[in-house]
Amino acid sequence: MLTSQKVSAIQDQGTGSTVLCQDGTRVEADKILICVGRAADLDCLGALKDRIRLERGKVSVDEQMRTSIPNIYAPGDINGKHMLAHAAFKMGEAAACAAMGRPEACDLRYVPSCIYTSPEAAGVGLSEKAAREQYGRESILVGRYFFQSNGRALASGRGEGFVKVVVEKRYQELLGVHILGGDAAEMIAEAAALLHAEVPADEIADMIHAHPTYSEAFMEACAAALGRCIHLPAGQP
């Protein structure tokens, strides 16, 4: 992963390719995947495209995934709310229930996002920046715990990365969890469940996690946010 970089050219070498960055960095690769974002496929709407209300190139829907035409629903990527398969599953359920006369609001506040790189990255809830903008800069606590201090990660030779939690200071409400490291995509499920259940950070810090496990780092990060982490190595922020 290269940060603060821009690709200036891609050269085909026959058996592979070379990516040239603006600062002169060269990256050799067998294959190159260009990821420049996603867009809703509106062509599937056919004649309805001119009748359904759109917002910035996506179909506008309510909490039951109902479009501006009451008997037509649009769950999934086409509405642009969360372009993720697991979010689409839940949106599809909400749309089906509404169509059968049992409307339920689809709660998309705590949809986890995962990046399946090495190491993995995952997050759910608010980022630190978003939390400070919403609650006020001084109202937010941040806790970090690095996998280099986690027994399971070290024993597995996967000590890179960390868990970061974002907590509201007054009520110790957990607002967001972000993980970089081995099994981050698996670990984020616990965070999403506790966010959905509105379990505060102090209660999570008191939960006994099995040792050694990667998930201990989540508990330790919550404790670190509250200044209670006794396993925090000297010098770790």
C-alpha cells in the first residue's frame, strides 16, 4: 500500500506490467486491477428510468426501500446507500416485508465494511473525524491497541495492525470501530453487534475475552480509550 501517490503511467511488459508513480516509484505486477468507484446500473429500469425519482444518479428510496412509485422497490446497489452485498441482503428483506404488508425500517447505521487485502481492513460506525464533527472535538475519546502486543497475533506471525475505537466521552457510547490486521473482517462482526445493541465502551472493557485471541485487542482498545488498559505497552498512544 502506497500513500500520497499518483499513477503516472502503466507499462505493459508482455509477461506483466509496471506501474510508474509520480515520484519515480516503480511497482512490478502480474495483473493490475483499476478500482475507480461504483455506479448504479440504471439501464435495468427500462421505461421506468424517466418516472422514478433519482438523486445523484441513484434511485431514491425510503426506509422500506420504496421508490417514488409506491409499488416499486429498489434495494441494493441501485439506491447507493451501501454498495455492499451484506447490506443488499438486509435491504432486500426490508423491501420484501414492505411489499407483503409488513413494513419494517431497514437500519443501515452499522453496516460493516471490509477490505480483503493483506493485512485486512474493516470498519463499522463513525470514523474519528465524523464523530468529532458530529459530537464536538473535545467530546470524543479514541483508544488504540496494536496487534504487536496481542499474544495470538504474535504466535501466528501476524503482528501488524491495530484496533481503533471511537467513544463518546460523557456516556462512553461506542461510536465506531476500525481494524487493520489479520482476521479484521471476522473481528468486525463483534463490534457491529455491540454497536447495534448500544453496549457502552466501559461494559465492553469489562467483558472477559478468551486468551490468546485476536478479539482481545477490541476489548483492550475500549479499555485504552477510557485510560484503563493495563496491558498497554509503554509508549503506545
